[in-house]
Amino acid sequence: MDFAAFLRCAENLVEAPDDPRGGAADRLPILRQIGAKISNTAPLIASVPDQILVQNTSTPTLYFPMGDAETSFGSLIVTATSSNPALIPNEPPQFALGGVNCQRTLVVKPLDNQTGRAAITLSVSDGANLTSTSFVVDVISAGRPPTLTGLAGRQIVAPGRTPDERASPWMMPGRQPTASF
């Protein structure tokens, strides 16, 4: 129950004749003063993990709970924005927000034939306060397989085989391992 509902309930109380503090009507000004001092808390929103997508695909349905102590779920405003509109424009076809009550969903669809990185910011507002969380979407080329380079002093050995004593192309002294997508 929010404070306004509590106050409406208190206004309808019947005075108890044996109450030494007086009836409920005597306490309503105090209750109103208390209510005026209660601040509106910010809504809450859960984080979403970073996503790696292959070009021309979309994210799976991403679930994120959200809510607010004073505001009904239907009155909360949920938005999604991209830091890279050339990859993921800030328009409805690229962001499909859904869900009901506290369990909300998002599907992100980057533009076709594009690669790159975008930070996606999910926000929830109760009209007075705004809370946000961000995650990264990396879109990689469909025709470019991942690479692994610079494994200093390491060999890749097939199962059941023993390492070769001779230098191999995988042994590059002085280089740090890196991976790219």
C-alpha cells in the first residue's frame, strides 16, 4: 500500500472512545506531515549481460526485472537507446520492448550488413526519477571466423598426440596471446 492509500484509509477510521490520544481525525495533520517528508524512491532495473552477435542477426529475448516501490508497473516508462545509431538506430524496429508487470523483455536488432559496437542503455522512469543500466552489443562479420594469435611458447596439439619439439607457427617468442572476432 502506498502512502496516499494509507492516508485515505486513515481518514475513514472511526474514533475509538477509549483512545487517550484522541481519534484518528486528530492525527491526520501529523500523518500528512509525515507523508510530505517521505521521498519518492527511484525505480530499480536489473542488469543485462553483454551480447556478441553475428552480422544480420538479433539478440535472443533478453529478460530484465524492474519495478518501483511507489509506482504501478503499468505507469513506469521503459526505454532503450543506442550509443551507435549507425549500427543500432534508436527506433522501434531495432528495439522490441515487451513483457508484463515486473518482468520485461528486449530484443535488439542491428541494421543488416553492419558490424561494430554499441552500448545499449535501458532506463526506467517513474515520472520523477530515472534509473539506467547499460550493456554492450558487439556485431561481428558473418564471413570472418575468430582468430587466435601470439601464443608464446605454446603449441596446439590434437587429442592423443604429443607436443612436437620443433618450433611451430604457433610458437612466437615475445608475443602475448590475443583473440579477435
